[in-house]
Amino acid sequence: MSDARREDQPETVVKVNDRRRVREDSVPEAPPDEATETGKAPTELETARRRIDELARGLQHSESEREAFKLRMTRERDQLLELEKGKVALVLLEAIDDLELCLSTPDQSALWKGVKLIRDGLIKKAEEFGLERVELKGLPYDPNLSEASDMEISPLEADDGRVVAVLKAAWKLKGRVLRPGRVKVAKYVQPAQA
């Protein structure tokens, strides 16, 4: 049926009038228009170029945002890993502290020597992990590295404000204090004159 209709219908002729002029480089010019001749309205080509520029700038902006996002995600992932390493390290340090408490009274028995070997092995593993023990004894008290939990009176003026005993060691992880130490600090008191 559709073939019969096509035969019955007259053919439609489409006539195209192209009023553009052709330049020497055979690129057609836009047809003369009153608005373009006076410079008021942009041509289709100028509009298309502006749109392409906008899209290109948008693409560049999207690419820079994507790169910034990737960098931010990498930083956040690294920070999260460091945080988790710190949590694991704190558990390890608690075990080392318990072993050091067992070793506080040296008796040189086989058990004491075994505990010392285990403690030394754990300290070695902690150092391989990136932890470093901060030696505080004899140094001036630094509240950024330790907590003063006790005070000892000293007759020597040179000992004033110095750490005289370490109750719990301070540890750092990559230059950052992971766990502050607990120390006893000397306080100079002038001896009484008789």
C-alpha cells in the first residue's frame, strides 16, 4: 500500500537559494545581513568559536579539579595509613612497657633474661616500623615530649627543671610525638641555713 501512495503523490521539488559569496580560498562567506554589516550581531562562526572556547575552558577546569581531587585523596589516604600505623604502634608500645615493668627488678634469672630478650626484640621491631625512643633523662623538661608526673627536690641548682627519672618512655613516629613520656622532674630548693 505504501508503494501505491508514493506513485500517486506528486514529487516535491526543493529549491535551495544559497546567497553566500565564495572567497578566493573557496570558503563561503555569510550572506550579507543588515545586523552583521553594522557589527551588532555575531556571526554563527563567532558564536560557535566562543562556545568552543567556553567548552575548552570548562574541560581544562574539570581536568584541574580532577587532578586536585586525586592529590587530596592521596593525601587523605596517606594520613589515614599513618593514623592506623600509630594505633598499631601504641599497642606495641604498651606491650614493651609491660615487659619493662617486669624487668624493673633485675634478678638475672632465666625468666628475667627471656623477658629481656623478648623486650629487646620488640624494641628492634618498633624501630624497624619507624618508631624512635626519645631519651629524656638528664635533659631539661619539655612539655611537648613528656608529662611531669612527679617532682623531686634537688639541692643542686644545675638540676632545676631537668628530668631525673623516666617512668614511661616517650616515642616518636616520623618526627611526630606518638606518645609523650612520663617523667620525674627536679626542683631546686636552696638548702636551709643552720
